[in-house]
Amino acid sequence: MMKKILFDKKELISAENYPLMMNDYMTKPGCYTAKLNTPVTPRENWELFWNRKGPLWVPDGTYDFNYMCPLFHPDIQANSFSGGYDSFGVKWVPNPSYDSIPAFPEHGAYRLKSISDWRELRWPDVDSWGWEQAAEEYSVQDPSRPNAVFYVCGLFERMISLLGYENAAVSFYMDPQSTHAFIDRLLEHNLNVFEHFQKYLKMELMLFSDDWGTQLHTTFSKKILEEFIMPHYAALVKWCHDRGIRFMHHCCGEVTSFVPYMIDAGTDSWEMNFEAVEPYLDECVEKYGDKILFDAYIGLVKKLPAEREALKESIRCYYDKYGAGEKFSLTFYDYNDWDFDTRSFCYQEARKVICGAANP
């Protein structure tokens, strides 16, 4: 276990900034920020967290990584706030009512009417995506933070983008043979992209996006998950672990009943839709907190108090409830124009809740 070091306000003094990656869509809201004077590097703190050896602060799921969402990747460009066409030719459009939400596939503009047509797809030429130029651009990343890649459209999400939600959901029942065959081929494609991310961008953490639920319940049954999704999902996790890469699963919805499957596959951390699972989270952590870690991402927008001091108190409450047990990383996305530095404030609270402060 790491010896606890009290927080000192001098840690907030910054002499430099992390590099700003102009061709990376996560720069909005993004991870460009001052490089703080931390007692250990964010990389070292993540390793303490992953290995349950006592981190010195609650890790931040955005600022403590070199968070890489390169726009040369067609799927990332399509999923960005401006939208576009993904690697399979599906058009994604932004939501004009919510500038804090990225683009989604245009309703009705799907490539397949039925999963049985999947062999008609033209699969992406992954080698052509400009990897060498990206490797040069991202070579300036600070080695004190690990390299995390956000992977858009996992397994079921890819089915949704190609078929639409309803047709994707019924594919498991209407044509299980074609669904199996498609996901088999999709696994090959995903692993090919993984290999490129490792080779060119030195990936150390895969943040794999595959939503399995709605705000109220899971999208499909445990039986469907077991038969169609988990064998391929487990293969992705194993590929990462065999190469020393951590695997964090971004999975929205009320999917607490699926957490045991994530654990069986070896998932390192579950990044959740906090609002969907908050009512069930305490029980979930009690059951599974010794087997999997958690990342709660929380948007500082609309539903949180508008006043500065009330907002700060809300942030403190999140750290007090979820950070002290050293089973959570917390990710705050600030969409507001405040007159104080939310990044420094969150770091300060993340340090104090675990180690206390020398000069409170």
C-alpha cells in the first residue's frame, strides 16, 4: 500500500499545460488542462488504483489520461459534436437541442434492413485511416499520463448504427445464425482496429463503448448476452490483457444485473451512466466492488445547482460518497462558464477525501 501524503495547496501551482490535440474531439469538453504539481504522476496513481494499493487521489476519467479520440478515425468523427459519416457509411447527425451530447446515427439512414444482409456490407479499410500521421501528432503526449483510447461503436452499438434500434434488437430472435456470423466478423474488425491503436498510438487503456441498457432496464436478456455478446466481448478483453492494456467498459443504462458478466470477462472498470444507476449503485458496489472498479461520469450541467458554492458542495458530496472507498474514479464534465477552476477544485477534493490536507 502507498503511504498517504497529505494534500498541499502548492500542488495546484502549474508551470505548464498538457498538449492540446487539435484533431481530437474530446478537446470539447475535453482534457486540455494545466499540469498540476501532483505528489506522484497520474500514471502512477492509476496503477495504484488499478492494483488496489491505495491511490493518492480519486482518479479522474478524463484529466488523468492522455485521452485520445482522433478525428482521422471515421467512427470518432461521426460520433463527434459535428457528426459525419462513419467507417460503414452511416450518417451521424448532431442534436441541435443538446450541445453537450455528441452525434447519433440519423434516424432511418441505416445501411441494413435485416441482419441477413450483412454480407453485402463493404468493410472498412482500416489501414487507410492515416495512422502514421496520427502517430506523429500524438507523439507529443505527456508520458506522465497513460494513453487511453475511446472506441466508438462496440458490438451491439454497431448493430444499432447499421440496423436501427428495433431491427438490431430483434435480430437475435429472427435470424440468430446471421447475427452470430455478423458478430464473428465484427470481432475480427474490432481487433484489427485495436492492433492499430496499440501500434501507432501506444494504447494503454481501451475505453470500449457498448451500451446494453436504457434508463430503466437492460436492452436484452441475460440469455442473449451470454449467447451472442459475451464470447466476443471476453475475446476483446483477453486481447487487451495479453498485451498489458487495461479494459474499461463504457456501458450506459441500468445494467447492474450485467455486471457479473463484465467481471467474468475480466473487465477492469465499468464506466456508467451515473443517473441511470445511482439508485442501485450502493448495492452494486457492495456486491461487486472487490471484483471490478467503477467510473462515474457526471455532467455539471442543468441538474446541478447554478450557484458556485452550491455546485462545489455537490462535487464534495460525490467525492465523499464514492471516492473515499477507493473503488471509484470520478469523471466530471463541466459544460458551464464558471468563475473558478473546476479542474483544480475537483483535484483538491479528490486528494483530500483520500489523504486529508496539510493546509485545509
